[in-house]
Amino acid sequence: MTRSAIVLAAGHGSRMKSQKHKVLHEVCGKPMILHILDTLEKTGLDQVIVVVGQHREKVMEAVAGRADIAIQEEQLGTGHAVQAALPHVREDAESVVVLYGDAPLIQSETLEQLFTVREEAQAAVSVLTADVADPTGLGRVFLDEAGFVSKIVEEKDATPDERQHHVINTGIYAYAADALRRSVAQLRPDNAQREYYLTDTLAILRKDGQPAIPVAVRDVDEIASVNDRLQLANVERLCRRRIIEGWLRAGVTMVDPDSTYIDATVQLAQDVTLLPGTILKGQTVIGAFSEIGPNTRLTDVVVGEHAVVQYSVAVDSRIGAGTQVGPFAYLRPGSDVGERVKVGDFVEIKNSRIGNDTKVSHLTYVGDAEIGANVNVGCGVITVNYDGEKKHKTVVGDNSFVGSNVNLIAPVTIGEGAYIVAGTSVTEDAGDDAFVIGRVPQVTKPNYVRAWKARKKSATSPEGGDSRGH
Ligand code: UD1
Ligand code: CA
């Protein structure tokens, strides 16, 4: 059976009050339209067509390579949108599912069921319905005695009695391709909104003796759609709960699921532990037995196994196996931290590689640097990477010791096994095994301070002839 999908996404979504097209708003870190494409790809379709309207450039960019595009210049209704898509539907398509770009939580099992019910019954169309507490704004679905759809009435066309009904049309259908082509051609805009209603195809097919088969959705959360930011927040909450439950079932421990946020794009291994206030975003991957949080945000970060990251923020970085980060560390883009490393409190790393078993324990800035393996970077070390115009690189070889409060004034290269004395400002390269010291010689004046303060005091008292103010 050749199967196609038509995704309606021509409406810009004025109620979102946004510069951004509605279907590009993110739910759990992924644009709504991509949730749908992922689900459709999982369903294994032969073709996906996205119907776009005004403000379509960014939508087309987002779906490029994954869907055919149909353009509906004017939004004259859901039936009109499908009409725009039909010329793109493959000749050999047998089943066509129609769904919306603004209802991102639909599951592939549900679509599969919708297809199968129609195909097995050799019916013209099956329609996904839902029994909802609040049907406001939605089309109501009525069934005949045989259990087929007798009619769908839009809210604006409904009588007060019909409005009491709470089985609704989700707007998701599976059609026989020929039945869809035939019925869409017969649509007329004779209703309260002067629109071409896709729902009218069901009445047309019924008149031909081909009534629609209703399929009740298992979980009404799947059909939640987004028209404004309130509904966006609601869909976000539903999606988040689904993701959290999925990972809990997959063997991830969450001490407080309610304060844990995981994007749809994140990957977690078994036996990961997430502590309260953890936010995992983008292409983040966490290895087995690692513990993340509390209060940590990782965006596009790959963490190895048995790592610990607490009270920290990391972006576009790698944290090796067995490494400890935080509390209060900040890994900026391009930080590649090796295995069994310690990145301690108030350490900032940017665009740098840190070798295995190295310690950067406290109050340090490492930028544009290559620090070898088993290096000790003392407290307060700073790579001075910026001269006001350009960024420069710092290299420290394996097994070196960088004493506390050392300034590495880049560009500078230190060899392996070197020893840089605390407080040194390193301005010149030093080779392997080098001992580096650069300090202003210390001056100590014994038995000095009390007498010095007394002298200062008598010099400033009025009797002492202070001349200031005269
Ligand atoms: C539609 C259904 C209604 C159902 C509801 C479920 C019709 C006539 N009514 O109503 O029975 O309960 O969905 O949400 O089909 N779109 C286009 N081009 C258009 C019009 C709409 O692409 O010309 C897209 C919109 O971007 C939107 C979707 O289709 O994503 C739904 O359109 P909308 O006008 O909101 O339909 P509803 O009135 O909600
Ligand atoms: Ca709608």
C-alpha cells in the first residue's frame, strides 16, 4: 500500500502574536512541524507534503529535503488547502492521511491505526475522533446507528443542542486517494465561514454510500493543538511529561521529575541520574551512571559515563567519562574536556581542550588553550588570550604544573613536565622540563608597620601642621 501524508500548515497563526510562523514554535526544543515530520517518518510513509501559505520561507527551510511543498496562496479553508496539495500527491498513492502542523503530539501508532482501519475495511475514509471535556471551537462528530459518521458540524454552524455534544473531529483523516480527489473536487464554500471545509468531503462520500469510519484516539493529549501561547504552554507541558515518563521507563532516575526539563532531541543512557533543576537541551547525550544536577543546564553537550556535573552551565562541549564538573563551572562552546578531569568551582572554559586526568580545581579561566594530560592548573590561573584585538592560543604540555595565580599571556607554549611557579606571568615559551619563575623581587622591612602608621598619623593631625584645607 503506497501511503502519503498531507500536513496543513498554511495558516501563519495570528493568535500566536509572533513574528515566527506558528509551526516553527518549539515544543520541548523542537519546532512543531519537525515533531510531525519525525512521527511521519517513524510511520514509514512513501511521501509527505506540507501545505504552506504566506510567510512560508522559514517553514520551507525547516522541512527542506524531508517533504514536498504545496503552496496555498490564500487560506480559504482546510478543504482548499488539501486541494492545493492534491497535484503533488503521487499517482500511485493509495492511502492519504491529512493532519495539521499545529498538533505536534500525534503518535505514529495512532496514524498507523487510522490507516489500517480504513485499508482493512476498504472504506473511503477513516477519521480520528476524541471525546473531550471542552469541545469549544471544534467540529462535533455524530454517528449513525451502524457506528459510521453521520455528520460533522463546525461550531459556528452548530445549533445550541449540537454544541452540547463533546465527541469532536480531531481533523486527522486517512482517505483512499481516489475518494479524496473525487470528494475534494465537489467542495463548495456554503457555510457560516464561506470556507471550503474538508469535513464536507465526509458528507459527500457518505452520499455516495461510503460513510467514514470513526477511530477514537486512545489518549486525548495526542491531539492537543496550538493556536495561541497558552495552548503552546499546555502542549509543552504534555510533551515534557511524555518525554520524562519515557526516560523513567527507560531506566533513568529523576529525583524530581517536575523540575527536570529534557528536550525531545536529548539522548540518555540507562542508569543516568538527574537531580532537581536539570535542563538538558539540544543534541545533548549523557552516558551511563552519570549524575547531572542539581541546577544544571547542558545545551548540545556530550557527557561520557560516570561523570558528575553539578550546578553548572555547559554549551556545545564534551565532558569525558569519569570527569567532575562544578559546582559553578561554565563550559562555553568548544570545550573538550577529557576523562577523569576535575573542573572545579568558578572555572570558565572556552574553545579549549583539556587532557585526561588534569585538574582545574578553582577560580580559573581557560580560553583558546590546549592543556595536556595530568596537568595541575592551580587556583586563579588565567589564560590571557585576548590582547584587545585578537585571540591567541595557549599550550601546556602533559604532566606540567601551573602554580596558583599564574597568567599565561598568549600566544605562549609550555612543554611537558614543566613547572611554573605560583604568581608568574608567563610571557615567553618554555620547553619540556623547564622551571619558570617570573616575579617582582619581594621587599620586606622588619619592625616597620606600627612606626610607619604613627608617622602617618602625626603628619595628618591639626597640631601636626596639616596644611590641607588652607
Ligand atoms: C478544523 C475542522 C474541525 C476540527 C478542527 C480540529 C474543518 C472545516 N474543521 O477546524 O472539524 O474540529 O479542525 O482542530 O476542517 N489550514 C490551512 N489552510 C486553510 C485553512 C487551514 O493550511 O485554508 C490549516 C491551518 O494552518 C491549521 C489547520 O489547517 O493548522 C486547521 O485549520 P483551522 O482553520 O484552524 O480549522 P478549524 O477551524 O480549527
Ligand atoms: Ca484550529
